[in-house]
Amino acid sequence: MSLSKLKKASQTAIGVNESLKAVEEGAAKMVFIAQDADDHIVEPLKQKCNELQLDIKYVTTMKELGQAAGIEVNATSACIID
């Protein structure tokens, strides 16, 4: 599964704001969004990814995404940076 790539990545951005910034700067290689995150929170990130034709990998829960990102709290989104 691609979530294992997030665990192994040397550079990541965690959270909507950091992920959105990385996407806008063209640095995001792979974007992950938790399916149980509130839509109004992740919608700007989804829109920017769609606009730039960047694939989104969906993760079942924010808890699972947080663990994969190496943090001890839930994460709405994360991305691997080039």
C-alpha cells in the first residue's frame, strides 16, 4: 500500500495547511487525505490537487494517517515532498 511510502519518506508535510503549501509550491509528490476528515477542512486541498492533476490517496481514518506520518495525534492530511 502507498501508505507505507509515507512511513519511509524522509520529507513530509503534515496537516492541511502544510500539505496545501507543498502542493501549491509544486513540491508534493504524493498526497494523502483521511476519509473521516471534515470536508470543509480538506476541501481546499482537494480542489488544488484536482486543479494540478495530482492524485490523492485516501486513508480510512485520521488516526491511521497520523500514525503513518509518525506523529502521535490524528492527521487530516499529509504529503510526501520531493
